[in-house]
Amino acid sequence: MESINLKPLFKNFLEDKLVYSRNQKYWSKIISLLDKDLVKEEFVYLDTYGNGTRLLDGNPIYSVYFPKLQRSIRIIQEKVEDGSESQVDSWTKETEIQDTPVEELVISLELTRKTSREAFGLMKDWV
């Protein structure tokens, strides 16, 4: 059972735009489980370069801003390295969204079921 939890999810997300899009929808569903009232007002704030081209490098794979809290979450997803145990790193920092100072939780991970659960716990504590 433990090996199922360590199996990479969306393994080819950096090579396949369809897999990347499915991966983003996965994160959207995870975020929707946080707090129903907050989720109503959320919006993605980092999804394109300045020229409008979609970000497809995993940094971020998903980002969301909660205006009510003036807090945001940015998820950086790395490609899973074969043979290594996937880790979750996180930190907070101040950023600016729509000219407003915002506290941001940044989560960096290689996505497996295990790291997804860890990331959800961090997000839940944050909001």
C-alpha cells in the first residue's frame, strides 16, 4: 500500500500539455476542499507570463489568492526523480497581488499521493 502512496502522479506533466492541464485541475479540486466560503472568492494569480503565454514549467503549477484573508498559496511542482523519496518543502513570504501586500504560502514538491496529503495539511493550516 505504501508504494501506491509514493507513485508519481501526472508523471509527464512537463512534457505533455494535456497532462499539465489535468494536473492543474487536480490542484484546483484539492484547493476546493479547503473552505467553501473562501473558495467562492478565490482567483488564480500566477498562470501566464507578462506576454499572456501560459506558464508550463511547474512554477507554479497552481496558485490561488484568497482576498478575504489577504493570503495566497503557490504550488511549485518538480519532476519526480527516479529512485528518490519525494519531499515537500514549504515557506512563507510576502508578495504583492493587485498592489496589495499578501502573505504567501509556497509549497514545493514532487507530486505523489503522500506529498499531496502533506501539502493539503499545510494549506488547511494556512487558511
